[in-house]
Amino acid sequence: MTSDDFSGDLSKVQEYIDGLAKVHDAIEYTPFVAARSRCNNANHHAYRKYGGRGISFCFDTFAEFLLAVGRRPSKEYTLDRINNDGNYEKGNVRWATKQQQSRNQSTNQLLTFNGQIKTIAEWSECLGLKYITIWARLKKGWSTERCLTKEPWDRCVMREYNGQLMNLAQIAKLADVSHGALWHRVKAGQSVEFAIAQIRARKVG
């Protein structure tokens, strides 16, 4: 469920709260307090991963929080940030299952760069970088900027082909051969000309 539960109406949120014997009885209240503490309490055991790295909790009241995230479907759902590097704020919070959170933290990880938020797959398509290249760089602890701006080996290393200096991607396109096949052969020590000849021979064979 989302903030649509209350149709953006704060009075409906307040009506829900008023209907509780105690505000603490709301199943949304514990996640609200826990997230706020992770961001604001330097003594919290998880502060280093949240407030300590600049994650902010942007809701002043429980009512504001509910208006943004909506009713919690059940206790099986926990509070999740859609962008793991973003704040607890409207548009970036939701109730999610452990499975959804797992996907969000791995293959669908969101990266913020130049003011834009995209998944690894989207950045891969947008920048022409292989998904596995970005993923491996993140695993090594590289910053988002370095992950997305450092040119891959085959773009940095120039080779002469037909009297011109080009990177492997350009050569593969000009020679009409598989970029991946050319990359592996040159990486293994073959000359560009020999590698292209072998790739073409395999095509004919």
C-alpha cells in the first residue's frame, strides 16, 4: 500500500491516528521511530550506516510520515528506501517485503549521478558500459562517479587499424565483427589483425 490509502488527505491520517487507543499501537509506529533513530541518534547501533553517512529522516511528525508512505499492509512488510543512497522522504519510502528489499539492494540498485537516479541496468544502457563492469566496480568499493566515468580497458587502449588509431569498440564496428570476441582475443595477446581474421574464419566455418 502507498500514501494513496489516505488520498493525500492529512485529515484522514489524523482520523486514523485518533482512532487508536495509543499512537504506539499503530503497526507503522515502530518502523517510524526506528528509522528516525537510525538517522538522528548518534548512539544508535546502526547510525554509522544511516545518519553517519548522510541519510536524513525528513518527517517531523508521525502523521507526515504516514501521509507519505501509507498504511503498512502487515508486519511482514518493513520500511524501505527506494534509492538506498537517498533520504527517508516523500517519494523515496515504501512498505516492502524482504524479497523486494533484497532485489532493491542488488540487481536493481539505484545509483545517483549528475542529478539523475537510475538502476545499474539503466546506467549500463545509457552510458554503454557493461552491467557486470559497473556491478564489479561497486563491489570493489568504487564511488558512483568513478564507476560510471572510468573508461573500460578496451576503450582506453588504442590500436592501429587501417592506418588509424582507434579503440576496440570502434575497430569492431568498422571490421563488422563481434566486439566481445575481439576484446577477448586482444586481451589474450593476439594482434588486432590476427584476431579479426580468426573471428571471420570462424564465421565462415
